[in-house]
Amino acid sequence: MKTLNSLLHDLLQVFPSLRCQVYFKASLTALSHAMEDLVLVGADKPLVIANFQQERFYRQESRRYQRISQRTDQVYVLAAPESNFAATSTPCVTIPFDPEDSLAQEWHLIIIGQQYSACIVCQEYASPVDAASLDQARQFKGIWTFDREVTTHAAQLILERILDYRPEVADKVEIARQRYGLTQSSSNQTATERVLEIDARLFTDRLVTYLQSSQYKQLKAYRTILKKEHQERLVNTISTAIRRSLNPEEIFQITVKEVGEVFSPCRCLLYPYNPIDQPVPIEYEAVTDGLPSLKGEIWSLAKHPLFQAVLAQDRAIAIADTTQELGIQAYPQLSAQLQRFMIKSCLVAPIRYQENWLGILELHHCGVEPYVWNDSDRSLLEAIATQVGVALIQAQAYNNLETLNRQLAALERTQSNLIAIVGHELRTPLSTIQVCLESLITEPDMPPEFQQSMLQTAMTDSERMRQLIQDFLTLSRLEGGCVNWQLEPISLPASLNLVLNRFKKNQFLKKLPEIILKLPSDLPLVLADGEGLIEVLSKLLENAYKFTNSEGTVTIRAQVLDVESIKVANFQNQQNKTQMVEVVIADTGRGIEPSQLETIFERFYQEEGFLQRSIGGTGLGLAICRQIIQRLGGKIWAASPGKNQGSEFHFTLPIAPPTI
């Protein structure tokens, strides 16, 4: 059941002289509350009829109408149901109507007492787009009056609609008609009955109170919106400045500068952070003149157990007074650190992205009086930290992309080199082996000395092929991390003797350069993998032999180095010295151009073209040496004055710890 005509339309048909006005919801709410207060503070028992449009709007006022129901037994509440509205347990008579009824677009409040009457009859005609967030901006058009004749007629019209939906309350409605004179015609009403005896001062005071309250809420909401808009603008400004760069260092510098201008704290710090890594010296700081700087200091409040748990939950930590905070006072060392740098209040926010630690953003207030950080400060710093995290991830992704592009380019070069090397290094020995074997098969009467020469040539080239394939497999296993290292104390002289004897045995037909050993008699044992060390020495010596003629020399020397490593923990510097052995293999061969000293360690590097080389080789030997030495904890590099001036290959290995 639904009614097409609105109550306002029907009322204006009877009273065409009534002039409609426009009301915002806030105004109607204030008027309605002021009218309802007449019932709550008066001794009369009036008729009260209220249309709330939707059930949820009534739920917001249900307690108020329970109090009104205690003053009078004639209370009727209409609303479009959103639950079991008809069965609502309340002293009021609830009338659920069809949601498509015109009542769903109207606001009614009708109050008729023995000595006064008042009514609001309005129809909604304009709603904001987002009604949920701007409910007070809804607009209504209609009338508000104390005129008893208009109020009585409005009550008669709406009681008829109540009976259409709830005919079972007819007896109660009839009592209301009799009690409040709704059965009399308007022409028979005396002037005395139409005289208003409302306490105007009471109504006005109540209305002003509600209007002022509504205005205060509106101003408070506007201030909140302006503050949020200001914060969002600041975050957007900082985010825009940060995201102009894909350089992490520039991102840190911009953030410290912008945050320092936004908050105007005494000190702003930003530093990389990871719970499993040691703190690093502070590089990015904005500090007020006259205050001690933390730049270059080892500093990280996030490392302290007092802060770790909270920061791990992506929440900022706000401390108003470090001198009164009981948690801080329980750690004298932390308290002393804060006092040393005059930190009275601090706000610390984690920079994280998808549970990955990136850094820490800190604000320090160093005034005499503590500074109380509010929720807005905390939220704003957390929002800035989030933007920094996103920018850092983007910068990291860009760097990773560049690295990947370089790797793809290197892979393409490797593929080209591999094809060229396989085509040359495998084809040449295969051709030689094939010729030797065909000669042995086709000429069975060949003299024994020629047969022996053919077999020796085939064996030599088959060994060359085996070594080539072995180098491919070795480098592949090293780069894939598939090698299990067996670290043990090893004698470097013993390993060198083993390698030199093997060379002399395998190359007895070729005159080798002179070998000069300059090893200290007290050279300590090195901590290494035996097979890996033999592989490195073999390839470096093979390289020296290959590029040095028989009249030249190859010098092998070694010495003990002191390498300082600084480890930082708990705001303190601890220096530990780790001894290394440096091995140098120097030759008087063709030398290396200074610009190629790093390139020679790349895979498949060859100084000459693949098909024009005077000396064979795959270009994998030095790449294998670097992989092995780095995984054993050392370094390897080359040195040379230039072309035809000889070269030196250096590598280091850690000294084996003394046995007990």
C-alpha cells in the first residue's frame, strides 16, 4: 500500500496561503528537539506524531521517544522499515509504511496539546551525493507553524494514513480524535482554542541551544576537515618531492628537509634500518642551530628493546617527556644517550613496506618543556614514512631493473661468446683427433713412431676438450652455489709444490719459464678448501706460463696482511683485526692494459678476437678463480704497468685459527 500525494501537498491544497520555506536537516533537527522539549518539560499529555522517513533515523532518537512516551500515551512513530520495525518493543505505536510511499521523502512532527499545538511538515527535495558523510546537508521544503487549525488538519490527514497501515489501532486513534478535538470542524473552533499558550521563552531558549550546538559541531567538523586537508596536502607535497627521484640518497635528503619544515622540530633524523644488521652512522639530519648534531654518530633508538616490539607493528612511538618516562628511566644507558643530545620529547616512526624494514624516521624536541605529540602528529609522520617506504621500493625496483638489464646484456654477450668459443675451441681439437684417427685406420702399415705421434696428438687435444668442458661445469656450479666447501687449515707451500710438480709432469715437452719462490719460512696455514685452492693456483700459473716465453720468469711470493674490520653494536665501536695471507703470482709476459685489469675476470674474456687468437683458451679461468676466492672469504685482483711489461695476480685468504 502506498500513497502518491505527499502530506505537504494535501495540506497546501486546504491552506493555499501557507508559504513553504527551505530547511537544512540541522535546522529541522533543532526545531524538532525544541518542540519535543515542550512535551518533556510540560505537564500536558499531548498527541505526538513523528515521521522519521527511515527506521535507522528513528533508532538514533529512540531513547528520546521512550522518555516522551512516559509523558503521554498518544505517541505514533512512522518509518520505512529496515528490520522488524512493527514488532519493536516500545510504548510508542510504530507504523511501518511502504518504502515507496511518499512518506519516505517527508519529515513530520505534529504535537497537539490541550492548550498548544505545533507542527513541521516538510518534503525532502535535495540530498548531497554522499549522503552518508554529509547527512546534515540534506535539504527540505515545507512549513513550520504553531497554528492550531493547520496542525489539527495535518494530524487528521496523517492519522488516516496510520489507519491504512495499522487498522488494528483504530480504537486508540479514536481516543486521540476525541481527546484533542480532531473531530470538530475548523469553523466550529473558538478563538480561545486557537490561542497559543506556549512558553515562548522556553521554546526560544531550547531552539537557540540546539542551533548553537549544531553550529558548534559543524565548525568542529570544518576544522577537522581543514586540518586533514592541510595534512594531506603536506603529505602530497612531500610525496611529490620524494618521488621525483629514484636515488635513495636523494630521497633521504628530501625527506629530512621537508619533514623538518613541516614539523619544525629541533632535530629530524632518517636512516636505513634492519633489525638483523648493525646500525650505521647517521648521514641524513636536519637540526636547529646550536644543538649537538648526530651526523656521523652510531644511533638507533629502534634497536633498543623498549622500541622494537611497537615499531614492528608499523606504529609510531610518541614520548612526551623522556626524563619522566618510566620505561626509559629503567635503562640508564639509553637515558644518558637521550640527555647527551638534549632530547626532551621524541616521535619515532618505522619505514616499512610489506613487512620489510627499510629505515627509521625520528623527530626530536629539545626544549626545556616537554612536547605532547597528538594523534595528528603521529598519523602524519606515519603517512610520510609510508610514502618514503613506497619511494624507496620504487627506487630499488628501478635499480634492480637496471641491474637486470645489464645482466641481460651480459647474458647476450655470454651467449655470443659461448657460441664462438664452442665453435672454435671444440671444433679445432675435434678436427685434429679425427684426422689422427682416420690416419691410423687408413694406414695400418704406418711406422710405429708415427703412430705414437698420432696417438699423442689425439690425447693432447682430447685433454684440451676435457678441460674446456670441465671449466664450463665448474663455473656453472660455482655461480649456482652448488659447491660444498670443506674449509680446513692448509699449507700454502705444499699446495704450490703439488701444482708445480703437476705442471712439470704434464708439460715435459715444453720448456717452462723460470719459477722463483719467495715464501717466508714462517708462513702460517690458510683456511681454505683444498681442491678450490689447487684450482686457483693451477689456473693462475697456467695463465702465467701461457703468456710468458721460456726466457722469462714467474715469481711466486706471499706475505701476511693485517686487515681492520669495524663492527658496531649497541652504540659502541669495537675493532677486531683479522689476519690474511696475500699471494702474488708475477710474470714478465705480455702484460695487461690498465683499462682491462677488471674486465679480464669476466666470463669468456679474451684480449684477442675468437678466431684470431695466437694462444688458445676459453676465457673462463680467471672468472673461476674469482668465484672460488670470494667464496673462501678473500679477494683477487690484477696489476700491470701496461703492454709487454708483465703482470701480477694477487689474492688473499684468511689465516687458519690456531688449534687448541
